[in-house]
Amino acid sequence: MKTVSQRLLAATLCCASITAHAEEAKTPLYPVSANGDGAVNNGYSISRWAEDWRVMADEKKRDDPLDRLKFLPLDGDGDIYLTLSGELRLRVNQTTNPNLREAEAQRQDISRVVAGADLHVGPHLRFFGELAHAGIGGRNIGTPVTSMRNGLVFQQYFAESNGQVGGLDVGIRYGRQEFVDGPNLLTSQRDNNTIHYTLNGVRAWVRGKAVRADVFDLRPTAYGEDGIGDDRSDPERRFSGVTLGYAVPKTFLGDSKIFVDPFLWRRRNGVGTWGGRIGPATRWYGGVHVYGDAGPLQLDWTVNHQWGEFMDQKIDAWQVFLAQSWRLGKDKAAPRIGLSADYASGGGGYGEGKLRDAYSPFGNNVYFSYQLYLTPSNIRSFAPTFSFSPLKNVKVNAEYRFAWRDSVTDAVYRANGQPFAGTQNGRARKIAELARLQAVWQISPRVSFTGRYEHLEAGPALTDAGYRSSDFLAGWLSLRF
């Protein structure tokens, strides 16, 4: 068996052969905001490797000593340089009736420490590595999962080669990495966790001016609890597929930026779980993601069909996510009113026939509940939304969400995919109503404070099984460089 370093070296040599005939680095052809690497705001991204700090080569662009760390030349010409990154996040969560059971309130005192290095060797080769620590204490916290308490992990490490061949941007990345090339409700780093969700394997892409293609073959990271030596690539799970992209001409809807991303994915799980049964599952995803802006309208739509097999059951499931908002003014900071309508089929998890329970590979579940009590499986959801900026650098989002079961004979599922015990084979359809508020204060480009509140009013689909309503309050300070 090859070691991790041997595999990285082999991948790097393979990557180097691609760029041997590549042209010098040029401005990316496909819009960076939709290339599948994640959003970058004010130079920063949740995935730190998506940041481009070459501008800091110019001393006039640096505002303080920390800017110097973003571009550290290792040769006379600056072709070889190092970018250092880091984050400290201090967070407190307070939850009444944890797990929606009548019990003493839970308080979680959470800390995150991350340090990363991005080595660029010329315009076509790079090596990225990232260490992370997760700490948690408080009251009534139970046994935290490894994404919330971990001594030290290699959160990411990969080699990447990229360049331009035949007028196209091409690239390949091998190693442990975050993957977000898909709708946020299907693929996400899960920044709500202390340790990000990462995968191991290969990703490659080709990008032109208006079209792109991204292929990947990855296995999730199974984190241990202690040092960096107990984390491994999960042998029971595998995620692979292709995501395409099309940048719609800006003139199609006036001055617009609309993107259409079809995708075909496969997820294999040797220990899938539904209805108390554990066995092999292969689930295919075929769908399309449409998102972007058209004047005051902002939209994010996803439709996907899921098929395959779980043990002896055929899978036949659907997900539809429709989020849109309208800006009430010409200024970009003007208030927005919006509406989200979401559907994830259910049924078959506790019965015979086809398995109609939809499932997201590793999506962003705080979209449905800050407390992670809802997920896009067996759910119908509807929420009016409102966002505004009461002060400069402060943004507030408010919503009121209604949630029902698609199938009353199937369970209500929480974010980790596990059912709320006893909710299956009920009669009630209504799951809950949720009032939610979030405020983000961007104190400086590097420092921000986020506050969240959620009241979950449990509906009969939960209360009939003995579950209760809950309140959640969280706040955290993030410092990045």
C-alpha cells in the first residue's frame, strides 16, 4: 500500500506532466464566483485555499503587518511564494430541551483553532495543508462527536496543478480537501461544525469562458478523537460524479449573472441505515442547479432525482429546493424580501415497496434548523424571509419556517440522518414552526461576530412521540488572517 506522501508525490508528478505544455498563468476564463470552489468575500473564503492573495505582492496594497503573511516570496522573482492563513473562533450555544426532550438546558462552549499554509511553486503547481483543533466544554453536553471535539487533525492536505491548455483552464487536485461543487443543501464544508467536512481523493476540472466540467472521486474522512494519526479515509463510503456548468449570457435577462449546473453523482455506503436496518446502499443523483442574479431578483433553485438500491429496496426519491428574494431598492445593501419552498420526498423507510426517502450527501442543514433538528428527508417546508442592514457592516436575516412530513408513516429525520425515535407510523403531518433570526457584524475584514436565535415550536408529528419545543441562542467571534 502506498503512503499518503507517496500518493501525493505520484499525483504531483502526474499534474506536472499536464502543465509542462501549459501556457503562462492568465486570468481565469470561467467566472470565479461559480467555478465550484466556493464564495470569496473581501478576499476571504470558508475554504481558505480558494483565496487569491497575489495582490499582496505589492507592498502598497498592504494595510497592516498581517497582510505580509499572505505573500511570502521564497525566491527572488516571487514565482515561489507562501500564503499563511489562520482562524480562531470562540462560540457559545445555549439550547433548552436538548434533542427536543424535556431536560436541563445545554450550554456548549466551543473553540476552533486552524492554521494553514499554501505553497505556490510557479504559476501551475501548489501544495496546501491545514491543521485544526476543536474544543468543547459546558453543561449537559453528553458525548461530543469528533467534528466538535478533536485534539488535532490534518483538516486538509493536497497537491494541485493547473494551467491553460488550448485556451481552456485545466486543473487537478489530489489529497484531503473540502468539496463544495454543488448546491449548498447537497454539498458543504459544514462550517457550523468545528472541524470541517472533508474528503479524500481526486478532483479535476476544465473551464472555458461559458462552460465548465468538474469530475471527482472521493471518500469522506473518518476523524479520530486524539492526534493527527487517527484520521483516515472512510473505506465504507465513496462519492463520485461530474458537475457541469454554463454561464448564461448577461444579455439573456438584461444585466444578469445566471448559472446553470447540471450534475450526475453516485454515493456508495456500505453501512447505510434506514428503518433500523443497516446494509449497503448505492444512490445516484441526477439534477440541475440554477442560481444567480437578474437585476433585483436573486434565485437559487435545485431539482434532483435519486435512484439506486438500499439492500433489497429500490430507491426512488426527489428533492426540490426553491429560494428567491427581491431587493427593495437600487442599492446593493437595500432590504430584501424572499420566499423559500423546499420538498424532499419520504416513505419506505419503515415499510415495504420503494425507498422514497430523499437524502443529501453532506449538505448545509442549518438552512432548515440552527439546532440541526430538520434535514431534507421526508419534509415539505415553506418560509418567508426578510434581510436588511440596520447599520453599516451589519446584516440581519429573519424568517418564519413551516415544516410538514411528506409521508406520515415515515419518521421525522434530524440533520445527521437519524430518525426521531417513535415518530414513524404516526398520523400527524405537521412537524414544526420555526422563528429564526441571524445577525452578522463584520467588524473588520478579519473580525466578525455572529448571533443566532431560533424558537422551534414542535408540531404533533413530534409531540405525539413525546418531543418538546426548544429555544436556541448562539454567538461567536471569528478572527481570521
